[in-house]
Amino acid sequence: MKARLGMSPIAWWNDDLAELSDDVSLEECLRQSRSAGFTGMEMGRRFPTDPAVMLPILKAADVTLCGGWFSGTLVDEDLAANKDRILPMIELFKAVDAPCIVYGEVGRSIQGDRARPLAAKPRLSDDEMRAYARKVTAFGEWCAGQGMPLSYHHHMGAVVETEPELDAFMRHSGEGIPLLLDAGHLAFAGGDVLRAIDNHHRRINHVHVKDVRMDVIDGLDRGTQSFLDAVALGAFTVPGDGSLDFGAIVQRFADHGYEGWFVVEAEQDPRKNPPLRMAQVGHRELMRVMAEAGYTVEARGFPAG
């Protein structure tokens, strides 16, 4: 089985918490992640949106674009508005041969609002979840028809956060919307990561290997503290530095035959947790557990030729 290892630039630049950003260029971010061993990087705010500009930067760093976040609003807005906003991203991602676009629902979400506590997360009724899931499926089918698959990201503070919400979304949605399984977000939400992989492996097309510090999460007051408070306190980290057993998690993916990207996404204070050092820790741990699970990790970065 083959796997590819990527990173998210959120370890260097945090879009929601400016104080958790390092003043490094895109080129330096790519250089650091590649020197740690990662061959892919998800898109961040300092990436150019012109493929003619992006491709030479990726080639020079020997890195491929392995995904990127789209802020979807389908829980409130119509398909047409979201299609208009995502179409330029689809064209860009096709031009640089990215594997997928990560769909993150921001409609009604509290994930980016530090004034809203964790307990204030939005909740959908059964009927609302059914209608929402069908709508996202239609959107996923349309995006795939344009040549770029989506990957649905369950997320803290959003309408699909908990394991029961994920189960309901998956039950009411269809094959047209694949799933991004994020170990850290699911663990933060109190879910069972291994059970979720067992239940939904047929639809998983992208994986975020985010680790958590459960002592930080367990110490939160969810009635007063927000998702961003949790991030600032250090709730997330890289594999090998947190509470999750990535040996068991990666083995479970292997058991179900998953092949593809495993992306480290660990927003932290770069002064307390230097991104290069954390990238090295995460890569070392992933290489260890990948080998134990029988994966061959792709060493090639930017496509040859």
C-alpha cells in the first residue's frame, strides 16, 4: 500500500489567530516542511492563486499541492452562490494537479469566533441534517463533474462536529461527497477515531493526522471558552507529541486498504513549538507507524517531467 505525507501551513501562519503566526515566506515554509521529509503542502493564505506563479514555486521546493480549504456555506446559502465561489479554486487545483478540495462548512459555525464558547456550537434537527447532507452531496457531485473532487471536513464548532453528527451526515449524504477523516477534531469532539474509520472508510479520500493534548481539552470550560481559546492553549499538536495512538489509527486505515494523503495539520504557537522542529517530530512518528502498518511512503515531491 502506498501513502503520501503532507503538511498544512497552519503551523506557520494561522488565519484566525494572528498571534500564532510566524513571519516566514511561502518559500521558507515549503523549504522547512520539505527538509523534514514532507512531499506535499495544503494551500494557505500566502499561496498565489495563479497556477503560472504557483507551479514554479512548488517545483523549486520539490513539493506538490495536496489540498486546500474551501469555506462552504451550504447550510444557509444556495448551491449557485457556492458554485460561483469555488469555481476559480477548482480551475487552480486542476491546473496544479491537486487531489481534492477540502470542504469546510462555515455557515452558522463558531469555529472562528473567539467570543462564542464551545457549548454554543450550532445543531441541526434531523430534518435539517437530512436536507443539508443531500445538498452537500449535490454540490460534491457538481464539483467532481467539473474535474475536482471534494473532501468533507467535520470540524469543531461546525454543524457536523460530533461522531453522532458525522454518522447522521454520512447516512443522509451519498457517494458524491467523500469524507476527510480528521483524527484530532473527532477526538476533541469526544468521538472514537477507530470506530469512525471502521464505519466510514469506504468514503474516506483524505486524512488529517492532527494530534491532541487531552489534558488541555479536558481542562476546558466549554461554557465560557471558545475553539480558538483551545487552539491558543495548545489543544493540537503533531503526531508523536500528543495523546492519540497513531500506530493504531494508521493501522486501521491500512486494514481497510486506504491509500493516499496523510496530512499533518497542527496549529500551535510557533514561538513555543517551532514549526520546523514539530514537522520533524511529526514526520518521524508517521514514518515509524507507516512502516509498522505496511505502507510504502512516496518520497517524490513535485511530479517529474
